[in-house]
Amino acid sequence: MSIIRRPMSLFRPRRGPDQTILRENRALVEEIDRRKLLRGAVSLGAVSMLTGCDIAEQDQVQSVLRTVSSFNDRVQAAMFDPTRLAPTYTAAQVVKPPRFNAYYEIEDVKPLDIGGWKLELAGLVVDKRPWSLQQIYELPEQEEIIKHICVEGWDYIGQWSGPNLRQFLTRVGADLTAKYVAFHGNDDYMESIDMASALHPQTILATKYAGEPITDPYGYPLRLRTAVKLGFKNPKWIRAIEVTNTYQEGFWEKQGFNWFSGL
Amino acid sequence: MNAGNRMHPLIIRVMHWTNAVAMIIMIMSGWKIYNDEVIFGFLHFPDAITLGPWAQHGLQWHFFGMWILVLNGMAYLGYGLASGRFRRLLLPIRLREVIGEAIAALTFRLPHADLTRYNAVQKTLYVGVILIIIVQVISGLAIWKPVQFSFLVALFSDFQGARLAHFLGMTAIVLFLLVHVALALLVPRTILAMLTGGPRIGGDHADAPIPTHSSNM
């Protein structure tokens, strides 16, 4: 099985808006403009006083849709069964290498400078001493052969291993009753997940893919892999883990994606 | 309200048009979501007919529209079953009639004298689209929650199978819509009936739980 590069993706935009649509609909656009002009001329005052502005309308629509999205976060949290396991697969089904995904191209990945790297801990954690990669490698390893499902709709089977997150959080004395666990990536990428998903048995801090250390594009030295969230909720190149009760909007939520995004 | 009942009671009309809005939201936002990871390389829906500037907005609309669709749809199914409307209007469907009336319809020889009774082709299309929408909700749940509802994913073989089923369900619904709208435009009285209620019907036709059913169908 090989990974086919897709022609277009929101996560890797390659070209601007399609200009042909503008050309094809030129007549329509001009007609709309004429109508607008007429309407504007008739009641310029009224139109400018009212929120006749498209931007304001867009904002109102966004505010309604985002409210529904927050409601859907709560619905998903209620639907989440912390004991339900995601399907697992065999080593023969694993796709190598994993499929790359980020908001930039694979060529633009800036490998993490491992020299000074240590995993920082923040927030509601008793033992905040940073962890060296060697210390993390010495922790018991858990392997998960699970599906990575992207919000775009594609999926692949990956073989990830590393310490179990629940065990790790317990070990450092994290407050397991806190609401969120936030993962700060090296590229200013931050995503937070709910504590119930963080404590799910198939949530690990992955250091290896198919038995080998994860390579640079896929999150070396440490990334989150949870079987119960969409791909974008699995930050790569983790610098710090923060346990908190404060909701923080992640990189993709700021763009309008749903926060819970549970599978 | 003897003999005062309309063919389409107010509740049916409200649910019909609510469903129409929800369906348009679901289809157009679904096309936006589809465009982000196409199933068929040759098929990309033009931005002009998709909802939301970017995929995330398509997703926002989709997960907003789903509530309208499902809540309205459950109310509709509950009402249709409890009131006897489904049994009265949509059943029975006889294959011989479906074939005969389909041929009559295609040659424009199907009479429409009585709007209050559906012909066999209508019955088939309405029952068919209701069942397809139910399957569409099931494949949608499988895509939305493939771990929580992994048993639903299994119905469609795997995650991509569920996506394909969801796409095919959309295609079937769009085809139904094209036929539905075209036929309604051919017989505009039907559109008026769905707005104002349509012809008054006798008491034994009314949408109310009737223990013994009239046999004049």
C-alpha cells in the first residue's frame, strides 16, 4: 500500500481560490454589483446604518455555528465511553511510512533540535521536573496498531508505541480530575483534549513507529497518539504537556474546527 | 373538525419544509466536506453550490443541520406511524401497480385527479427516500463516531465503506429531489397543497389514530 499525494487539501493549500469560477460567472457577479449599487443609491443611509455588511452577517452566522459546535462538544463528551476500545489491526496492515499531515508541506518540516530537548510539564502536576528522551525511553512501552482518521476523510493503519499517557500522568502526580490536557508542539501547534480521552487505555505518548523511532516529519521525538480522536488532535514534536482546568482553543479550533473531535 | 381536515395537516407541512431546509444544508455542506478529500478523482463540487467558504465551515453547517434533520425526522416518523398517515398514504405498495403506473407516468398518461391519494410510483419513491435517509443517518453516525459506533462501521465494511455509503445515499437523495421537484412543478397543485394544506378530506382519511381502517383505498 502506498500513500497517494492528494491534489488539494485544506491542510496543505497549494493554490488560491479558483479564478475560473469568477470568469465563468462574470455576468452574474456584475449583475449582483449593479443591483447592489441601485439598492445602495436608493437607501444609502439606511443600508449603511444597518448591519447590511456581509462581514457582520458572516460573523453572526459563525457565532451561531460555533455555539452549536460547543454544544456538540458536550454531546460528544456524554457519548464517549471511556472503556470502549478502538479496533486494532495486524502488523501486516501497517502503512509505512505513515501519512504526513500538517498545515504545511513535508518539505517545510523543521526538525526539532534534540540537543536541548526535554519534555516540560506544566499546570496541575505535582512533579514538574522535565523528562529527557532517555528517561522516556526507559518507561514501559505500549504498542497500538490503530487507525489514524483525518477530519478530511482519509485514514491509514499505523503502528505506534510509547508510554501509556494515563500511567505517565499518574506517575508525575497530575490531577486526573482536571478537565483538560494540553499538548504544546514545537511549531507553536497546540491542541488540548478532555481528561477522559487522555486517560483512555489507547492513548499513548508515541516515540516509535513500526518499532523504529518516529522520524522527523511524523513528530520526532514525541507525539500524541490516541485512538479516540481525529488526527489533528494528535500533536507532533511535543515540547510540553499541561494539565489544566482552563479551556484553550487549539490551532484548528481557531480556524473553526470542532474541539472535541472524538471518534 | 369533521370533514375539515386538510390532506396535509399543518404539522406535516411544517415538518416537510423544515426537512427541505435541513436537507439542503446537509447536501451542500456535505459537498464542501467531500471536496476536502474526494472519493472519485473526477468529481469535485463547484464552490458555488457548496456551503461554507472552507471545509471547517462545511463541517459546522453539517453538524448543525444534523440536529434539525434528525429531530424533525424523528418527529415525522413518530407522527406518521402514530397517526396512521404512513399506513393510509404509503401502503400497500404492489409491484404490478408500480410497474404499470411507472410506465403511465413516463408517457405522461398518469392521472392526478385525486391529490389525496398517492399512486404506486409516489408511494415507492416516498417510502424509498425515507428508508434511504434512515440509512444515511446510520452511515453518518458511523463516520462521525467510528470508535463509539464501531458496530455501525462494520455494517459498511470499514470507515471508507461508510464514507462511500454516505456518498451514495446523498446521490440517491439528490436524484429523488430532482424527480420530486420536477414532478411537483409539473403538477403545481401539489406544491400549493404542501403550503396551504390541500383539499379537505373525509373524517376517515384524517391523520388520527383510527383503530379500524376504512377500506376505500
